Amino acid sequence: TYRPSYFKGLGPIRSVEWQGGKMPLPWNGYSSSIVWDGDVTPEGMYEKMELGLYEGAGLVQDVALTGLLGQWILNETCSAHGDQEMYSYTGALDTKIDVGLESPANIRNAVNFYDYVDLQDNILIGSTNLARGNDVSGSKLVVEDWNVLQFYNEIKFKNSWVMNKDLAVFSDWAFNTNGKKNPQLAVTHIDERNAYSYGFKLGSAKTKGSWEAGFQHFRIERNSVPGIFTESDLGNGHANHRGNKIFAGYGLTDNLVLNIAGWFVHDLSNETGTGRTNRFQTDLVWKF
């Protein structure tokens, strides 16, 4: 990671950052998991810049614009078309507004565009098919090109009116803008190209006796996003599912947090049926 101090304060520039290698998700805070599961660690590089557009003391107290460009290797396939790659483009506007609380509310509006290159060519690792809910024929995805446009919106209140707890509310929508099918392969779900999620989180379990709770709704249609990377805990995981997540956390000590979650999910292939997958998880997070 390289953060040159030279650019800081140069005009409206607040920060500049380059990072390369295998890394945590750079889209944390700019999207939910309908496109990227939280366990994904992409490999490549990105360039990021934050600009301060406005500072004031009135209703609107701060406006900042963040841009992030990324170049990523998804798989080295040695295919005739070359390696499978992805290029990402992110723009996010953060606005701080005085809402009568001790701290201003932060509103984030982010747009992401993911351009996948030759993803359809080979979706196998060894003999394991990694289509994960997408339409597939043999070793190829039926959808021939993937260009995913995502809109993420979030508002955060610190010490909100609800029990004086931190509150975050969000909505997220992703759409495969291309959806072009391979003319040599049969496809019956070409119009299933939307994914969306919305939810909230109240509180924050960071210290002894503190707690958090929340809700999230998902709908990830069959050919909306590459199933290999999207939410893996949704029912049997990944694309072609809809459902709800309810979760909570409690600080047992300042360093130990107990988390529980319940997932209640339907397969979109059998949306009118009564079949449902219930998944329950619990874990202890120890910080040291």
C-alpha cells in the first residue's frame, strides 16, 4: 500500500492511495454482499482518491467524493482468449448533514461498475463447477458477457433516536447490463438479471455489555451477478436465491464478542413451492 503525502491538501485532494497484491475487499462500505461475499480476497491492484468538495457549518457540513479504479486477475486459464480478468470503477459521494444529534448523519451514495473479461470461458476448478447458481452448460457460463452495474445507498446515525444506539440503514441494487447469451447454448433465464438487498443494523458490539442487532433481505437472480463471488451463506449459497437474515451480537468482554445469525431462504427455481433452507450460525470473535 502506498499513500503519498505529497498530494494531501493539494487543491481539494484529501488522500491518494495505491494498493496491489491479494487484499481485503476494497468495496467494503461501497456495496453489500450481493456482488461480493465478505470472505472474497481479490488479487490485483487499485487506485483511490478522495476529494473534499464542501465544508460548512450549516445543514450540510461536509461533502466528499471518492473514486476507485481497480484491475483484477480472476483466474489464469491459459485459454485462447487469455486470462479471466475484471476491471472495476467506483464513485462514492459522502454527505454529512446536521439532523439534531451530537454528530451529523452520514449519507453515502455509491456507484460501482464491474467489467468481467472472458468469465464465461471456463468456470471449472479441476472438475468442480463453480457456476454457483448461474446458467451453465458444461464448463461454460451460458451468459456470454458480464457487466454489472451496482447502486449502493446508506445512511448512518451515531447515537440515534432509537435507544441512543448507532443506526445504519442501507439499500443495494445490482444489474447485469449485458446479459448477452452465447448463441450456441440454450438459455431460459436471460431476463433474471437483477439482484437487490436492503436492511439495517442497530448498535455495535465492541465492548463488554454492548450489543448489536439487524436484518437483511436478499434477492439474487440467476444471471444477475457471477455466483462464484456473491453471498455464500444465502441458503445453499450464491445466486438464484432470495431470503432474510436476522443477526445479533453481544460483547462478553472488551475482547470477546458472541455473534448469532439465522437465514431463511427460498430457491428462486422453486419460488412458488414450500421448500425453504434454514441456516443458523454462531461464532465467537476474539480480538487481541
